[in-house]
Amino acid sequence: MRKLTPTGQQLIEEVAQRHGFSTDAVMSMLESVIRGNGSMAQFDHPEFGGSGQ
């Protein structure tokens, strides 16, 4: 998992709270988007219903 700046961590926490997900789920999705170079995200997290794109 990436190390975020304090501002980045705060943004992750705000997004998680706003959309009703854990910070772990939001970080998982962020990592998926980064791995897909911003054009696609393949993820696997229980809060998002398992695997998907």
C-alpha cells in the first residue's frame, strides 16, 4: 500500500465517509485505478461486492 501525505490520507478518509466505505476499501480502489493507469480498475474488495472492473 502506498504511503500518502497527511493531506492525501485526509482526502481518503473524507471520500470513505462521504460514500459509506472503509478507508481500506477506498485505498484498495485507489491502488486499482493507479495500476490501471487511470483508464481501468480491476479490483477485489468485499465492500465492493468482490471482484469487478
